[in-house]
Amino acid sequence: MVTPIDPTSAAFLLAENRRMPMHVAALQLFETPDGAGRDYPRRMFEAMSDVPRVAPLFRKHPRRSLALAGQLAWHYDDDAEFDLGHHVRHAALPRPGRIRELLDLTSRVHGTRLAWDRPLWESYVIEGLRDGRVAMYTKTHHALVDGISAMRLMQSVLTTDPAQRGMPAPWAERPGTSRSRAERSLADVPASALRTALGLSAEAAGMPAALVRTLNKGLRNETSAISLYAPRTMFNQTISGARRFAAQDWPIARLRAVGKSSGTTINDVVLAMCSGAVRRYLIELDALPETTLVAMVPVGLNARDSHLASADGGNAVGSVMCRLGTDLEDAADRLMGIHGSMRDGKQALASMTPAQIVAMSALGQAPAILAPLLRMQGLVRPPYNLIISNVPGPRTTHYWNGAKLVGSYPVSIPINGMALNITCTSYDTQMAFGLTGCRRTVPHLQRLLTHLDDELAALEQATGVS
């Protein structure tokens, strides 16, 4: 079966090169069930590999189609073509089996591209942690899923019941679940979607006005989907294909207390932690610019149109260009500046339809792609300096066949000219930060974890949180 690839997914495929693999990933930590035995990691791997049939999302890969005049299309492997053993792997850490060794392995595997001649995903069951936990690293091409879809997909095979068994692997086809979009016929499309399709002309008619509003805000250095005032920084260079990954989590209660005391949101506090940490890091390296850094903050459109992002995959992402206030010394001033910037950005998006948000966001990100292609990097200002995103996750403890999920850390995508990506995921009572950077361009990446911790303490002190 062959189906066309939507423009957003095609863009992720075409933008990819050896220096810029375009897959997202998650690193999960599980505590083994009581009495599981030393062979539990092997049995977990076998359970992940024992799948009667793989879901369509995990059987498709891109191919040029003669029927579509050479355009990219999804080709679906049948049972004879598909090799699950290539995608599900068993790995072990070298001694002493610290988190350091786990992060080193994650860094190396994350820097390797997914081959187009096979479905675009891999998963590793990893044993050898000296505390007995089992890790699972899963990467999936961004052409298949965005962060929200990936989170929902992983959640779909977890349960809040520690006694429940028989939970499938994330890639297993499950009876009664919704089919992928590629398998839906026109008769399956709900009436609301048809009404949306019939309203495309109205959206197109509103596009010029949305463009004018977005450009006006950009020219006035106000928050919108376009930034015209980001400074040049050490992050805005051509990157290599090697990656370094660092991760840590903090209690959500601490972030919530700062937000409550200051009248801001948890996402504002996350951005303020990142702002202060990056500021400290750049000061250490004598590389802090005089004007504020700008972060591209992805926003999931499913918040406004829930059918756009789901466990079936797909991409539904817009963006806000947030001024981080790295030119300000006081932590509280940075937090309030970020709060105002994000509020303005959300108000700007609220006046647009989802299609207009996607179009304006693509326009804002175009310079990040075009400058390297045209070899103009370093000659023009970057459209933003780094990427910071926050993907909501489960609010309660979850299990997979009795194994308790104790940590879930996002591993994301640095892009050419944007060597640092900070992605956060909430899980249970914790906010997990995953920092992914170019190994050459962002030295001593793990120092940012110390700075994040210091910055949260500074925010607590600045906002009067005891």
C-alpha cells in the first residue's frame, strides 16, 4: 500500500541530513516488579518482540512513487517484508552501570540516522543499571509523530494498575483501536472535518491579515510566530551529527509554588529555569550577548483541535518566539518578562485558525532552514537561539505489566544553526528536563543541569517561596 505524505511530514524528511537526524525519542526508566528475577530485562525484551502484528504507523517508510510523479509517499511493509528484530533491540551498559553510562549510550544511539528503506523507528531495552532498574530508549522519526503524539502513544500501553498484565508493546496493532489516517476512507471522516475542508477558502482569505499582524508584531519586537531580533550566540552554528544528552527531574510542586507566588504558569517557570540556566552557562563561557536570547516554543494545536494530534501519529505544531530575558540579572524580572512574552504570543495565536498558525509558524522557522541551505549562516541573524518545549504527560504513576515507570525523559532534535534543544515532560509528581545538544558545539552540556537546579532555587527565593 502506498499513500501520499503530507507537506509537514515531507519537510521533516527532506530537511534531514547526516548532521541533522530528524527523530524524536524518549528514555524511560522502569523498576522491575517484586520477585521479577535477574532475567527480567530479557523477558521484557522478548515481550516487546512477541507481537502478532505491527500497527500500520510502525510499518511505513518513505519512498519515491512513480504513481505520484516521483513525489515522496508512504510505503507500508507487509508481514513478509517487515523485520521486527531490526527495530526492537536488547542492549547492556558497561560497568559500573551508572546513569552516566546510560546517558552516554543514549547520546550515541540518538546521533544515528534512521534508514529510509525500513520503517522509521527503533527501540532498545537496556539492562545493566547497578540499581536494578531497566531502561527503554525509543526513537521515532518526526515525520511519523510529534512530541504530543509520541507521548500519547507511549501512554496508550501503560496502566495505573500495578497488578494488570497483558499490556502490549507500543507498536503492536490492537483490536478496536482507531486506524491510522492512511487507512481511513472518506466515508470515515466526521462531518465536522468535512465542514472544515469546505471552509478552507475562508481560511485562505484570512491568511493575508494573519501575515500582516504577525509581521507587524515581529517588526515591533513583540512576541509572535516570527522573531527579527534574536542575537547571534554560540548555539547558532553549523552542527555535527554527534549528540550529547543530559537529563534530570524536579518536583512539580516546587515549580507550581513559584508560579502561584508570582501569578505565572508552570510553563512560564520552566522557561524561566531554562533562561537562567542558559544565562549562567553562557556567562561561564564568556559568551552571553547583551540582548536577550529568543526561544522557539512549540505549541500543540491539539489543544484547539484535538483530532490533529493523536496516538495514530502525525504532526500538529505551531510556535511562539519567546523573549527569555537573559539580559536581566534578577530571576524574578526574567520570570515576569517571560510571562508577558508568552501571554502576548498566546493572544496572537488565539486570533488565528489552526491552519493559519501552522503557516505563520512555518514562516517564522523558514530562516533556520534556508540560511544553512543558502550558506548564509553567520551572515544573517538567527530567527531564534534555541528550542524549548514542554510536553504534558501522565499525572499519576503508571505501569507496564507490573514494571513501575519511575522516569520519562524526552530526547529531541538540535537543528543546523540551533545546537541546543531543551524539552520537558511532566510525569506523576516530577518535571523531567531532557537536554539534547551538538556534542561539539555545546561543550559540558551537563553543566546546564546544575544551573537549572540553581535557577529554581533562585526563583524560589526571588518570589518568596519558603
